[in-house]
Amino acid sequence: MTLTREKTNPRLTNLITTLKAASRENEAQVWRDIAFRLEGATNARAEVNVSKINRYAAEGETILVPGKVLGTGVIDRAVRVAALNFSAQAADKITGANGTCMTIEELLNDNPKGSRVRILR
């Protein structure tokens, strides 16, 4: 007998449903991809350090992390970062560099087509 587990976090289940709907409505495959990544196991979610964002992001770019942003490293450019969660130290470092921390829901409302978004894993 196989045991199936459902997500118990209501915010996460609503987000996955919203992302799939947005993907269909706006014909934006990026939201379907993010929903697929969030449906997976918790230990398979992305954990991205601020130093990786600094390494791969250009000034003013929008970064999407389907997981948690952690505070290890230094960031010296202003970027918009959308993620499922932020550590307190990561949020301080990003806003200290004149960047913006936002949830995936906020990014979806700001950019329904999902254009010009870089996904970091």
C-alpha cells in the first residue's frame, strides 16, 4: 500500500494552484515550471545564498527563487528577489543594497507574463 502525502501548508497549496492558473491564462510556461518545482519534496527545494544572487544577477534584474533565500555572502547590487521565504539576514542584506524582497505572489501580480525573470536554483 502506497502512502500519498498532500501539502499541509495552505499558503503553498494556494500558491501552486494560482501559479498553474496564471500559466494557463497568460500562456506563461515559467509559472507552470515554478509550480512543478514547489510541488516536489521539501528537501528538494532551492536554498540560494545571497552570494549566488550577487554572482549571477545583473543590476536591476528580477530573480525568482522557488525556495528560500539564505544570508551567506555579500550582495553589492540592487536586484528584485522573489522567493517562497527569506531568512532575516538575507532580507537585510538585499534591502541594504537597495534591492527588493518580495513573495512569489507579489511577483505574479506585478509580472503576470513572467517575462524577464531569472530563476535561480
